[in-house]
Amino acid sequence: MKIELKIDGKNRTFIADFISARMVRRTIELSKSLNFEEITADELDILIDYLVQLFGNQFTIDDVYDGLPSKELIPTLMGCIQEVVGEMGTVTQGDPKKI
């Protein structure tokens, strides 16, 4: 998984090549508890913090807010969540009873 942020005027790419089981758990919690249609500022902060942790704290919350284009914010968050949950689905072959 990767994300590109503009930091100090330069595009930087960050890679998350290891997703811990704890992040899978957190992803499931977030995806069930948040309504992306009516997201609040506080919920957005929680999601950005999640993104920072997902990428192993390679960047800060402020780096995301200042370096990610606004039109890419929600698609990036949703894409990361779907990628983490999708990996779990691949392991269980779509059968939640196998978890």
C-alpha cells in the first residue's frame, strides 16, 4: 500500500508493506463505527491518525492534512481501509466463518 504526500514542496511516496493484526482490528472497528456520508471533523482526525499509524508513523497528521490534495482525502482513506479488509477477505476467501 502506498500514499503520496507533498511535504516541503516535494512529492514523497510512503509505503506500508507490513499490516499488523492490530491494524486489521482497528480497521474493522473504524469501518463499522463511522458513517462516511456524514463524517465530523473529530471523526476525520481519528481516520487521519489511523492512516498515520497504518503507515508506521512515517509522516504526521499535519503532513496528511497539508500534503494530500483535498479531492484525494476520502478516496485515500477508503482505499486503505478496503485494502486492509480486502487482504483479510483473501485469506478467508470471503467466508467470515473462517476467521
